[in-house]
Amino acid sequence: MSEQKAPGRRHAAGAGLLFLREEEMRQAQELMMLAWRDFGGVVDPVLETLGLGRAHHRILQLVGHHPGIAVGALIDLLGITKQSLGRALTDLQLRGYVVQEVGRRDRRLRLLSLTENGAAVERQLFDLQREKLMGVYRDVGASAIDGFRRVVQGLMDDRTRLILEDVAAAAERAHRGGA
């Protein structure tokens, strides 16, 4: 049973860690911040060559992983304003990387997908980060990977998890032809 499905077990897995000192918590925060910086840095040379930034990358990544994602859901997942998304999204559309379509059922929805060129760029960026992650995963082993996933999912708030579930459900409906 997973951590998310068994709230009663949430503290059981880490019960022996309740003694963690402030210094250990500061170290964990610092490690996450620096690791995220370096993980993002893996793609920076390609982004720079293309004249794109990390905001563009985040959009490409989420739209690539969730084709047909609604603009509103993307805003919610990224935790940014409509204006902030608009700048980077407009740039990606002008470059021919992202297309926007009106929802078939709900015409108020603006659904985003990658073009062939956008998918190629997203794949190139994904492959670079995948290689980095695969190397780390090989080094640490399966139990560490599971623990890492549980920690990262635990850091996400419930709202983010619900949005991800909704996006996945919408993609499944669209795949079945019901969107």
C-alpha cells in the first residue's frame, strides 16, 4: 500500500527519523535546492542555443507529458500567473513548438499540444535529463528510488496532486475519444 493511500502509515515509515535536528533539515533543503539547480543546468546549453529559458522548458515538459492539457491546468501546475505563462507560451507558439486548440466538448477550454518540432525539442531536453537521472538511479538502487518518489510526492501539496490526477484523467478521456 502506498503512502498516499494509507495516511495512517504516513508517520510509521519515518517514525525513527523524528529526532532529526535542524542542521539535518537545513542540509536536506540545501541539497534539494542545489540538486534542482544542477539538474536543470543539464539542459541549459541547449536552451541557450535555442534562445529559450527554463520557463519555456517547463511548459514544453508538461505539455509534452500531458498532450491536450488545458491552459488553466498548466497555470495551476506551474503556479504562475496567466500573464507569466502567456509570455513564454506565445513565444513557443510563434516558434512553432506548441499549438492551441479549442476543446471539442467545452469550447471555453484552450488545449495545448506540441508540434512535431516542439516534440523534437522536448525529447532532446528530456533525453539529457533522463541520462542524468538514469545514472543516479543506477547508483542508488530501487529502494532509494522508491524513497525518493515518496519524498518528492510528499513535498507536493494536495492541490498539486489533485491537479495532476485531473490532467491524467482528462488525457485518458481524450485518448478514448471522449474529450
